[in-house]
Amino acid sequence: MKRIKSNIPIVLMISLSLLLSACGSRAASEMMPGMDTAVEFEESFALPQEAPAAADYDEGYGYDDSSGGHNGSAASVERMVIRNANLSLIVTDPAAAVDEISQIAAEYGGFVVSSNLYQTTYGQQYIPVTQGSISIRVLSDSLDEALDEIKALALEVDSESVSGEDVTDQYTDLQSQLRNSQAAEEQLLQIMDSATETEDVLQIFNELKSVREEIEVLTGRMEYLEDSARLSQVQIDLIPDEMSQPLQIGGWEPKGTARDAVEALVGALQFMADAGIWFVICVFPIALILGVPLYFAFRAIIRKRRAKKAEKESTKAASPVE
């Protein structure tokens, strides 16, 4: 019982070194040579050959079964590449295009991540149109075929880009870290079964909790890379055909300054028409209500002044001349 208690700090140190290094067991043996507990710990840390549950991955990006399982070497892992695409399409009806692209995503083993339809305007006349965007995921193996079908829906492909990111090294490193963490978890469980002191059990329990949290983080990151490599994301902007067409008048397409001048003329005429409507409906009634009383009041004042002036002149004319 005393020997178990004295070896607890050493066990904790070794488990920490395993989490911080991909070759933790070898580092522990080099740091503490001659210690029986460290030697036993290293010998018991033979890496398992069975695959971890989170790494059961195939679909062309997983592991080669002929290599004998998950041994963590780069030679046993096929290249894992994350491929994504961005498209900008000119379509007749963005709303209908969203529905058709959703069906294409399902056809190629994917789904719709998000879609959006919104009203916008273009030109100086603020012509309203419907514009849209949609984000989908499809199987990476079928990305090229899906892109061809999506582009076939468009009147014109305004822009297209396809990107690829090789994450094989990242996935392999995560694999190695996961195996070391799982081995540390197994050893901590064995030590906990042998410990009898409450203080020792609590120390091992805290270390075990940290190791399991690390396993969850590594597993989640691996699953994210697997899903990203298995399913490619395609972001599509849908531009209505009206916004791509120049202003046309009788078959003539004025461009540059001529088109701007025509739009400015139409805008000026629209402004004059709006001003006339405002004057007739709003300004004229207010002016009539206020103007009529003011007009009669002004006339009364003028007449009164004229009468006073005429009376003054008549009085002056009637007075005797000295």
C-alpha cells in the first residue's frame, strides 16, 4: 500500500508527459531511468493496433486495411483533401434555382446548409428584383458532377472557384495524440483500481478527467476533418438576369455616358411628375386655405389706406387758402 502511494506522483508526471508529446512513453523512460514504476509504465504503453472508435473512416479518405489497421504512419493514410467551391450564376428565376439546387444536393448525397432570397434594386430607377444565395454540401467524390449540373441551370456563369486543402498531416497528428491519450486513460484506470488512499484516488480522478476531456477534443476535431473531407461545401450566389442586362431602348444599347444620360433624364422626368403630384394634392390645398383669407385681409388694408388718403386730400382741398 505504501509503495502505491509513493508512486502516485510519478504516475501523474508520466501521464502528463504522454499528453504533451506524441512519443510520451519514450520521453518518460528517458526522463526517469532506473525507476521501476516508470519502466513498468513504459512497457504497458504498447500502442494498441485496433482502431479508435472516432477514426473509423473510409469513403476514400480513410485508412488502408492492408496496412493492418490504424498504425498512425503516413503510409497507411490516403490523402485527405477538403474541397470547396464558390459559384456566381446569372439565372432567370433565383427562387426556382434555389429549389433545383436543393434537389441536386440531395441527389449527390448532400443537403442544404442555408438559403436566402431577398429583394434588391438596381439602376437609378431602383428597379426591384429578387436575388438569392444558397449553400449546400455534396459528397466530395461527386463534386465535379454536381457543379456541372448546377452550372447547367444558369444562363451565364459569372465566376467560379474551387479550392482544396490537404489535411492529411493534421489528421495523422490527431490520430497519434488520440492513441496516446487513450493509452494514458487505460493506465490511469488500472492505477485507480489499485489505489486505496482517498487522496491518491482524487488525484488520479482529476488527471483522468483531464485526459478524457482531451480525448473528446481530439475526437471532435477528427470528426470535423472527416466530415469536411467527405462532404464538400458549395456556396452559390444567384443573380437575376435583369441585373446583368444593359438598358435597352428600341433594340439600341446605350452604354457608358449615353446610358447614364438616359437614366438621368428619366429620373428628372420622374422627379417633375412627383413634384406636380405633391403640388396638386398637398401644396395647392394648403396654399388655398391660407391664401384666400390673407388675400382678402390684404385688400381690406389697401382699401382702408386709400380711403384715408382720399379723405385727407379732400379735407386739404376744402380748407381756405391764406
